[in-house]
Amino acid sequence: MNERNSRVADAVAAAGIEPAIRILDADAKTAAAAAEQLGCEVGAIANSLVFECDGEPLLVMASGAARVDTGVVASHLGANHIRKADPKLVRSATGQIIGGVAPVGHPEPLRTVVDQTLASYPVIWTAAGTADSVMPLTYAQLLALTGGAAIAVR
């Protein structure tokens, strides 16, 4: 594991969850690539997507089978404007790069929303700080770990 994986593992352990970070054979920068390597449904992959929400970073944990509707998310949050973050904002807000953003292990906690459709999977997989690392969590663990709000994202 590298430094980013260690920060994620430390944050997970601090939340009382046993970190089970798994290093994959190859980068999995997409939900489909991760699902293929893990042998699970693409919907069980929790994509970590960073948006700019009224000028602040927002982490959206979305099912790999979902496409985030920023209008729906903005309505739930009472936000005026949500747009996909550029790579520079993603890196500064998370300390991680697109394709490997974990739900935790960031320089500062991020406002987070979690896709309600992920609740239908007994195990969901998130990135663990790098494009070649993942970790299994339950939906309840993901909500507790991030302090995220459960909402519909589409």
C-alpha cells in the first residue's frame, strides 16, 4: 500500500471499521473495470464523484450503474449550481486523483451524499485512494464513514 491507501485505511479504522483494502491486478478507473476485476455487478461499485456545489467541493458516492443528475442533487441540497469538478479541484479537495478517490482520507472532511440505490447491495466497493485499490463496505458503513446524506442522485 502507498501513502494514500494508508491515509484511507487510517480513516476507516478510526471510524471503527476494519479496513480491507485490496490492491487489484490493474487500474480500475471506471466502475465497469472494477466490477470486472471483482466479479460483481457494476451497480455495486460506489463511484466517488467530486462536484463543485455553490463554490464548495461535494462528494457524491453514486452507484456505478447510475448517472448523477445534478439537477436532482441540487434540488435535494437546496443548491443553486452544481457542476463536475475539474481535476485540480478533485486533487486539492481529496488529495487523490480521479479514478482513485476514496470516500475518506481527504485533507478535510467533504460534504457527501450517498446514492440510495447502493442500499440494495449487501457489499459495495469503493476506491481506496488509488486507481488500483478498492475496499468493501456495507451501505450503513459508507453512510457512517462519510457522514453522508442518503439521497436519490437520478
